[in-house]
Amino acid sequence: MVRFSTLVILAGIVLLFVPIPPVATILGIVTIAIGVVMRLLG
């Protein structure tokens, strides 16, 4: 089964390509960072 942290990282990558630059870019970076932290702690 795919780990939840992997799904969070993928969601962050998708947010980077959403055409609302300031909001989506910040949310994408934060989401990827949360996914990486989850991966390291889990």
C-alpha cells in the first residue's frame, strides 16, 4: 500500500502546477515539506 506521506508529497507537487501562482506555490511547498517530515519521522 502507498504510504500516506507519499500521497502528501504528490499532492504538493500537483499544487505547484495549479494556475493560481502565489497561493498554490506556497501551499505546494508547505505540503511537500510536511510530506518529507512525515517520511522522516515515520
